[in-house]
Amino acid sequence: MTDRATNTASQDQHPWLVRIPEIFSGISSPILRQMGALSSTRLGLDYYLIKTANPAAVRQSEAAKFARWNLPMEHTWPCNPQKMDGFIEKAAQTLLKKFGSRNPQGIFIGTLQPTSPDKYYKGLASNLRGRVLQLFPKLPAATVEEQSPEAETLFCLVGKEGLFCGMQSPRASNGLYAGGSKYIDQDSPDTISRAGAKIAEALHFLLLYRPPMQEGSHWIELGACPGGMTSELLARNQRVTAIDRAPLDKRLDGRPGLRFFLEDVATFQPRAGTTYDALLCDMNGPPEESIEQVIRLSRFLKKGGLVVFTLKLPRVDSLEEPNELFRLIVGMSISAGLRLFAQTHLTYNRHELTMFFETV
């Protein structure tokens, strides 16, 4: 191959960082193939540094739904920061030189092992961001929530493998944080179930697409027991009509804003004239049956009303079966007047995807 041909091939290979949740690691190879990966190197627990000939496929292929986060790689520094003198200053000066003229809306730095008990790299990420912000002019987004979903942010990830950086909008990256959406700690003794963390993270993810739900918004929750999601919504000053055949946790008794119906979702019928702002469904069982109840009750949503639906997947051993199920659920929803505008895998999802619809 000539030097010119070699250079052309290299230019056609775009470096990208992709985060595939560990629960889908068994199908990471077909996921990356559908994303056009020509090669891949695993970093940290969930991350894959790939070279792709088709950057659009990273975000638009059917496999993209299984990736929690992605970022084009515009600066990579393979190294061991813990063993390097002056790492923070060298890294900060390089980031200023490479990205300073591009006016990022904000700079956010995370770690390649976000759930590791080792605090070294969390401290390093924080200290590096502090030094970088001293060097850059004041940026519009000082906090994660102040970001515009569509403006470019400088995201960086650091770990024992080195420093990995690029600029992209939070919406294109599929998360407001470096590495994804907000991690919700559920170690409190007052926690009813991990489902509370799922809806908390889902609401944070929704900031990529919609304004926050107003206080006093009325939710209908299908299959609410034991009440983890109910509790989280009530804590956010939302009103909840919860339905389940099993009772809610006793700690929810008498909570303001809560109406509970101890009955089967399939037989529940709202009173005439009732409307809701949002519908939440995290029911177990066949997803085709769950989405039928979502569709039936979605006619009580206001125009533009939100639906948050957990798609329970069979054990994921290949891409074909979950993709076929996903297409079925989307098709049923579209036929009923629901528009899918986003989907993601949340930290507390298992073999599940969280889907977001709105009424049209």
C-alpha cells in the first residue's frame, strides 16, 4: 500500500469512545460491528475505544440503543496518571491549547471506573477540572444542569489507562455527565427499592429533551408496588395515582399527593374527565401486554403528555431478539399515537431499556 493510500485509510477511521453497560458485554462485539467499528480496545469497565469508518452508525444504528454514552475522540493521552509527575498541569495546558478556541459551553471530567471504591481517580478528575477552569475563560455552563442539550461540551474521562477527551453536545453523547447520566446512590435505609433510582435517573436524562416536570404534575403509575418510584416522584412534589394488585410499602401511607388503587392494572378505569401529565410503567411480565395497558391508558394523557416505559428484555444473548421486540413495541405505540423520542439504558436497569414517548 502506498503512503497516500495509507493516509487515506487512516483519515477514514474515526476514533470514538463508546460506553456499553457491563450487562451487555456479552454482545459487545456485534454492537460494535453495527457501529462500524474496525477495531476496539477495552478501557475501564464499560468503555470501548474504537475506530469507525461510519461515525453516524455510532448514534443511529439499531445497536446504538445498547450504548449508554459516546464521544468522538479528539485528544487521547495513553498514560498512567498516578505515576506521572505534573499530570494535572500538563493535561490542563494541553486541553487549553487544543480546545480553548472552540468555546465549549462547559467542561466536565469523569472517570473510566465511576463505581470504583478507589477515590484516587475521582479526586484526580475533580482536581483536573478545577485547574482547567482556571485556564479557560468563564464558561456558560458551570454545572451539569446548566448545559444546553444541543451546544457542544468538552467531556473528558480519566483512568489508569490515560486521558480521553472530545467535544460533542450532551444530546448527541446521550448524557449530561461525562460518561452518561446521573448516578443515584441508593444506600439510604429509607430507600424502598432501587426503582426509585431508575426514575430519578430517567428524569435527569429527560433534561436532554424536555424541561423538568412542573411541581404538582399528575402521574399515573402502572404496577407501582412496592413504591420506590412512587416515593421518588412524591419527593419531587409530583402527584401520583398508583395502581397495583399488591399493597405499597407502609412508609407511603398517608403521603400527600398519593392516590392508590389496589387492583389489577388491566381492569383499572380512570373516572370520566380525568387527565394526567405523565404515565409511568415499570411492570414485569411480557412487554407486549404491558404496552397494551400503556396504550389503553395513554388516552387520558394531556396533549404532549409523557410516557416512561421500561422495556423488559429477554436474556440478551444476541441483537436479533431484543431488536425485534423493540421494533414491535415501537410499532404498537406509533399506531396508538405515541411518539418515541428517546431511549437509554440506565444505571439500575438490568436486561431492560427505558423508553420515552409523548402523545401527539
